[in-house]
Amino acid sequence: MDTTNEAVAEVGFSEPVFDLETIFRAQYERIARVIAGVIRDPARAEELAVEVFLKWERSSKVRSEGAEGWLCRAAVRVALNELRRKALRGRYERLLIFRSRGKTGESPPDEIYAAQEERKRVHAILSAIGRRKAELLLLRANGLSYEELAAALGLNPASVGTLLSRALEAFRKEFIARYGKESYGEK
């Protein structure tokens, strides 16, 4: 029996009572890790993980679904929303820096710039290939097994491999279309 099922207690009329504290203790680290894997900011990931649990607690529809799957899906969506928010904020900050930098001429080191550009490329590709495929790739990149992916995304476990392969191929094609084979590491 998994930890989430242990958190569900049967009370009269077979209505499950979900113990937020038990589920939180059992799943918090994993949810924070999933978010941190996407946004690359562990401190912010912890804050967003708490928000995911608060959303879960407020959602009565979720009570009938598996909590683990819902929490993982919500974590990826919250993380993607955070990336979008950061991207928008980054655009505004770059405009401000560009205006103020006109006088100083400073630029970041090449390594930092290259890493930022690579992240931007990956985020752009994830946005372009569709939410479902992006969720699948991000959850898999965060170490979820095929069975966990199936539960988190409401998929048939037998189709996860095929869907993951299609998502990877969509990512590859979009990357090559935008940046070329050389950038992807192909000749």
C-alpha cells in the first residue's frame, strides 16, 4: 500500500477522509523536487510545492482521483507557470538593463550567457510541443517511472513508452527546426 492510500481513512458511508498532513509529509519532498527540476530554484520550489498542496486541499473533485497523480500533474503545471512568469519578468528586466547598460557597456560572462540561452531554447521548445508532451518529458526527467507517469497523467501504462517516444521526437524535431541539427548534436 502506498503512502497516499495510508493517508485515506474510511469513515461511515464509505466516504474517504483525506488527511492533508499525512499526504503532505509523504509527498512534499517529491513534489518540491519535481518543481525544482523544472524551475532550477529549490527555495522557490518549496514555496510552490506548498501552493500545490493548498490547491489539492481546496479541490473536492480531486478527492476521487489518486492524490499522487494529481499532485505531480499540478506540480508540473505550477512549475511551467512559474517559468512563464519568470520569462515575462525577465523580458522586462532585460529592457531595463538594456536602458541602464547603455552607459556602462557591461555584459555577463560567456558561460552564464550560454547556459541562459540553452535554458531559453529548452523552455521555448517545451512551450511549442504542447502541454501534455512537455508534462510527460518533465515528469520523466524528474525520475518518475512509467507506472508513475501513467498514474500522474491518467494514461494507460502500456502506452507510456510510445507517448514518451513521441514526445521526445517532437522535442527533437522542434529543436532542429528552430536551431539546426548541429545545435542538437546531430551531423
